[in-house]
Amino acid sequence: MRFSRRSRRSTGACRYCRPRSGADRKGHSTQMPSTRAHIVSVGTAVPDRVLTNEDLEKILDTSDEWITTRTGIKRRHVLDKGDPTTASELGARAASRALAGAGLAPGDIDGIICATFTPDYFFPSTACLIGRHLGIHDVCAFDISAACAGFVYGLSLANALVLSGQCAKVLVVGAEIISKTLDWNDRSTAILFGDGAGAVVVAAHEQPDTGILGTYLSSDGRLSDILTMPAWGERRCMTMKGSEVFKHAVRLMGDAVFKALDAAGLDHGAIDLLIPHQANARIISSLAEHFAVPREKVVTNLQEYGNTSSASIPLALQDAFNDGRITGGTLVALTSLGGGLACASAIIRF
Ligand code: UT7
């Protein structure tokens, strides 16, 4: 991807700004040096099968009206029941498209990070398997367990690997086959999720004004019981206290943007595009209001994909590239929250 640069926007103070300093950061913020890690391409993959709200009406005590007004979701892509596609295969498809977009060969990559809560195995890691599918060997490869915050966690770690000189080009992948894990009799979760994968190539560039300018990672294990997916036991399905998660999602994803802006040395007025995790249109509206960002500057595509967990941010990034909302100079804020509760944000200038 090549972009022409345009000038930075002014960053005036506003009533939404709170006093912030490095000292009040509880999570992990990073101050960036002059070489930057850049997102140079995006690739995505979703199953062909589309499950609409009307389809769900036939199997659950629910309605298109309830799903649309409470979540904003209209359809989601899911694997057919007997489809043996794994998260690593879906992730490899997305990664292969990201490689093509960057004009890179598999041998150019020296790191693979995969975020997923639906891995093929406990081990080997899904990242190692993506490497196997693509013919990428002898590289650093590992998975991240941070649920819906996993992709941005991975992006932050890729940034650290690049800045430390350990890697030059890293694939960051979010890949999920959530439909295989759902209790299809539980209307409170079955209507929310979709399958999909998204990947980016993160590479070092000597362009200090662009690239990943700041990241923030955090978690709060005291809230670990409100969103779970047990690894053992009889009932290995997702459980969620939806309204509890909702409340914390608005607060934590909003705070996380401020913290990443702090790390980047920028004010929220500089944000050109907000890309939040795609869990609920009402959460996204609250965030947009919080940052006084007009709706056209907030990427929302959950109506098409549902909540795809770690794949949601790269799927939204891809849409923003496709519709021309990200061009050279665009300042993008990513923010995400998932089981843990885990929270991650990033500020990127393209
Ligand atoms: O990606 C990780 C992060 N996840 C999130 O951020 C999800 C955050 N939470 C949410 O998005 C929302 O809480 C939900 C969409 C999950 C639920 O919306 P809500 O407005 O919080 O609904 P609720 O759970 O409070 O349920 C309200 C009512 C209940 O009925 P009663 O007790 O009032 O009679 C539910 O049984 O809606 C009922 N309900 C449904 N009705 C029709 C729950 N699910 C459905 C359904 N169709 N699918």
C-alpha cells in the first residue's frame, strides 16, 4: 500500500480531555523511537455462508428487530456445520492476501503472531500452523490469548519486536471459528458472533512521523468471570454477562484510546478515524459520542460480520481501506476489549 502524505490536523484542547500524565498509567504504554513499525498491508478471509437474522428467527426465540436494535448486527459469515476449516486455515488465507498486498514472499516474513480463542490445538500454536500453511519456517511464532482484544495486543507486540530489532516483518493475524464453540440454543450469545480472519503485515520503516505511534495494553482479572470460555469440563461454551460486559466495554475502550494517545503524545482531536472492536453498535455509538467523533469517522461493519472477536479490527481496517477512508496521513485509533477483561488500543498514522 502506498499513500501520499497530507498535513496533520490541528489538535486543540477540548472538554473531553482529562489531565493525563505518564504517572497515572496503570497499563503498559510505550513511547516510540524514531524508526517506526508500519502496517503495510491488510488481508481478510470469511466463510462463504451467510447467516441472517431471519435465519436465526427459525432456530431461536429471537427476532430480527431485537437483534438489530440491541446489537446492530444483520448477518454474519459462519462455517457450514460439517465444514472442517480450522482457524489456522482461515488465518493463512487472510495472511496470504496480506502478503500479496505488501508485495512480499513468505520468506520475507520473520515473525508470526496469531490472536485467537478458537485455536486448532492447545499446541502447536495456530501461528506455527499458519507458518506451515504458508511455507514460513524458522521464524518467531506464537499465539495470544486476549479474546477480542487479541489482535491489538498482537499489533503492540509486533511493534515491540520490530522496534527492538528482533524482527523486520511480522504477520499479525486474528482468526476465529466461533460458530464451532457456540451453544446454538443460547439466544443471548448465538446471535452475536461470526467467523472470520484478518491479517496485517507490520514492517520497520525509517519514517518517524507515520506508523504505530502509541499503544496501550491492560487487563483486569477481577472481571474475568463475566466473559468466559472454559477449556475443560462438560460445558465448553462461551458464557457472558452481556450487560456487565457492555458497561465495562464503553468505559475501558474509551480510556484505552486516551492512554494510547498519551503514549503517542497526541490529543483526541487528532483522530481521523476510530476503529473499535465490533461487538455492539450501541457501544460504538457511545464511544463516538465520548470522543465527539462524527459517525462517518467511526468504522462500523458488524452489521455484515457480527462480532468476530480477534478478527473484527482487521476486518474493519480492510473495509476502511477499501472505501478510501484510510489514505496517506490518516490518523487511526484502534480500541478493543475482550474476556479477561483484556483491553488494548493503538494509534497509527498511515
Ligand atoms: O466481544 C467481547 C465483548 N462483548 C461485548 O462487548 C458484548 C456486550 N454486551 C452486549 O452487546 C449486550 O449486553 C447484549 C447484546 C449481549 C445483550 O443486550 P442487552 O440489551 O444487554 O440485553 P439483556 O442481556 O439485558 O437482555 C434483555 C432481555 C432479556 O429478557 P428479560 O429478562 O428482560 O425478559 C433477555 O432474555 O432480552 C432477552 N434476550 C433476547 N431476546 C430476544 C436476550 N437475548 C435475546 C435474543 N432475542 N437474542
